[in-house]
Amino acid sequence: MLKRNGEDCEHAVPNYPGLLTTSEHMAYTEAVTLVDENVRQFNERNDALTELEMQIPQIAEQVTTQVARHTQPIAVNGTPEDAWHVHQVLLKSARNELLLCSRAAGQGKEFGVIERFDPNSPYARIHGDTDLQMTGSNAYLLLQNYVASERGVLQLFRKDIEATVEENLSEKLPGQNHSRVVRAISARCGNQVAVEGEKEKQSRSVKIRM
């Protein structure tokens, strides 16, 4: 069995292909409690983006041919009250919803991704309950660009989760190498697998000291 720092690597955890030692597993359990809600939010958003990405061709075709009289007007800060019309709700949560909208632009349409907030939320009371996120003349490309942008935001969120785990464990368990625990926690965000785990599987019968 693979050993690390004199301990057997024997604890499997979700999405991480390597095995943690007992000390690492204790740190992992501590970290899971710390960032569990953040990981849940990450995966909820990631799943929603994945579903949206699969539906982009159908959504784009539908909104390109839909006429304005079949849509609902929406007031957007900084634009005339009836300029934008809602075609479809893309994503929805308890705090906000993401809308695909359009408005007349010359002989064609301009499409926009608009975020609408709970009007009673602190953000809406200060900034208004709608925010124009991104615009484009092609609905398909607009949605692709939006998903790509949001995935970039998610990766920053993942990095923030990793940094939180590293900082917390360094304070509570100083002098230990927490890199594998951090990667194991990160692997809970979506289904990405840490590279080191593959190396560990290939050398599981080798005893090493680190």
C-alpha cells in the first residue's frame, strides 16, 4: 500500500482519484464543513450552465424568429421602459433570474442577457432590480460568450474556495502539507480530477516517504 509520511494512503473521497492518509482525511473532513455551502453553490451554478450550454442552439433559433408582440417588456436601468423584451428565463435562483431579451436595432434585433434581482434585496434597493450583463447581434454567439464568461467566474470561485481551505488548515494544522487536501476539496467542485491522483494510482504498490 502506498504510504505518505509514514501513514497508509487508504481513504477515498468523492471525485478525487487518489487516496488520503488518516491525517489528511481528518483535515479534509474539517475543510468540507468549512466550504460545503460554497461547493454546493458552485455545483448548482455549474450544472445550470452545463444545461444551458446544451440548449443554446434551440434557444437561439427560437428567439431569433420570435416576434416582439409575443414577449413581455422589461424595464432596464438606463434604457427606455419598453425597449427590451423578455424571450426566455435562462437561469433562476432564489436571489435572481437571468433573462434572454431583445430590442429593435435598425432592421434587426439586438440581444441581451439581463439579470433581474429580487426588488426587495439590498442590491436592488441601491442599484435597481435589473442589470444588463452582455449584448450582441447574434443570439447563439451571445449565449456562448455568456456561458464562457460565467465559467471563468466559476473558476475564480473555485480558486477562492481552495485559498480558503489552505488558509484555514494552515492556521489550524501548521507545518503540514495540505496540497492534496486542497486538491481533493477542489475536486468536489464539478467532476474535475486532480492530476496527482492518476500518478498515485499508477504507483500504489510503492512505499514512499515525503
